[in-house]
Amino acid sequence: TQLLEQSPQFLSIQEGENLTVYCNSSSVFSSLQWYRQEPGEGPVLLVTVVTGGEVKKLKRLTFQFGDARKDSSLHITAAQPGDTGLYLCAGAYSSASKIIFGSGTRLSIRP
Amino acid sequence: EPEVTQTPSHQVTQMGQEVILRCVPISNHLYFYWYRQILGQKVEFLVSFYNNEISEKSEIFDDQFSVERPDGSNFTLKIRSTKLEDSAMYFCASSALGTGVTEAFFGQGTRLTVV
């Protein structure tokens, strides 16, 4: 079974704090995506990482792809209430394959 | 900004009825997907479609499901005889091949309720 495990499942922190969420698998991916999903809406693509060890930044969000291309992390600096949402990682095994999703990390930022 | 559009946004149907969910992928994309998400659960892959044929399908995508690209713009998912457990959000996605990277862009979804 192809699995992407995300941790933690839930995270509630105070505004201004930093946080890291993780996405792990025993499989090697050709690329890994991070999405954000609001209730009742479709996943919105945040970033794609392709190269082992790659780091991408999107304002206060930093995404890293593991050296072995099996895992990834999302770090948020100085979290804001607007960061509240469901963060999903998703991996693809090749350039023309399906994407499989992790179960998500539900993030809540308290004002 | 180009986006994937899905219709209808909500569909209520009686058990045993056929439903067709419609999607207009991003115009220059060549690879299309259907996913579903049962309330509170993860996003699950159903099927991928390229060059007018199914590329890959999951165990969920049984004989009750079919996909079609009836013209140059629409991509549809048909469920022939709906069951209660088909109630879910159904998402269409599309990807531009040729970049060497799979980046799927998702529509807003169709909420299907089978009663």
C-alpha cells in the first residue's frame, strides 16, 4: 500500500509561534506537493518540490524535500490566524502518474 | 488565472440513479483526474485520463464508474447506479504534461449526496 503519513494530525498554537508539520513515506517520489484545503473547497496547490534536499520558500512558509525524496516538511514562521486550515502533502511517483495524498494536518492558529 | 471548473457544485440523487459530474480542465492541460473525499477523510484517487483513455484507476473505480471526454473541453465522471456510500466530495484535477513534474490543479468540487 502506498502511504503518505502526516504528523501531527492536529495542531493548535498561538499566533506568532513557529511550527513544523511532517510528511513521511517509505516510498521514493519524483515530486511532492503541498496543498491547502478550506472546508467545502478543493485543494489549492502551494508548492512542488522535486530535487532531494530542495528548499522552497513562500513568504513565511518554508518547504523542504528530504534528501532521499521520501519525506518533506512544512515550516511556518510567526503563524497568523489566516494560516488556519488543512495542509495536505501529496506525492507523485513519476511525471505522468497519479498523485496520492496524505491524511492532512489540521492547523488552528489562535489570535 | 486559469482554473478547473466543476458543475454542479451540489447534487442530491436517489440511490440507484445515475449521475454525471462535469469538469472543464485548464485549457492547455492534457492529463485529467478524478478524486473523491468522503466527509472527514483523506482525498482518494479514482482515475487518471490521458490521450482519450484511462491511464490508471483505483480499486474504488469499479464498473459503476466511467469517465469521458465528450468534446475538447469537458471531462465527465458518470456513476451508473449510485449507492449511499458514494456520497462524497468529488474533485476534478488537471495537469500539464511535458514539464517533467506532476502538478495537479483542482476544481472546487461537487458535493454528491445519495439519499
